[in-house]
Amino acid sequence: MEANQSNTVSKPCLPRGVRLKYDETRSEWLLLAPERVIKTDAIAVEILKRCDGTATFAAIVDDLAQHFSADRARVEADVRALLGELAAKRMVDL
């Protein structure tokens, strides 16, 4: 994420027209946007489910670290990397 987007109080969300959907036919989660589809792994799904526009970046990281009993610094780095990449593709608003 860029410096101005790394604020831990930002509230990541999926922009209008982008949604996380479970494809029952293929048994996989997809991030759907106009004319784009991104297959997501289990980690990305857990992060994206929490990007509801109400939870702050810090709250998302805290929740994931607690839920998976993982090192918070590692979780923060992974969340920051994923959301930064998706924001660059306009698949997440930060």
C-alpha cells in the first residue's frame, strides 16, 4: 500500500461492482468485477470477507491474528501486500 493508504484506521471495502462470490460449480471463491475474475485462495478469502467498510485495517489484522493464532506482524504484512495489490487493480478501496 502507498504511504497514505497504510493508515491503520482506513476501512477497506470492495468498491461498487466488485464482489466476493463462492462458485458452487467449481467449489472455489472468486473476486468478481466488471470484465474481470480473480480466483482467490483461502487466505485472501478470509481477508476479503473482513473488508466490509466498517472494520479498520488494524481491526482486520487483529481479528485474523487472533482467529488463526498467528504472529500479528506477519499477518499485517500479508494483509498489507494483498490489499495493496488489489487496490492497484481497483478491486479494493482503502
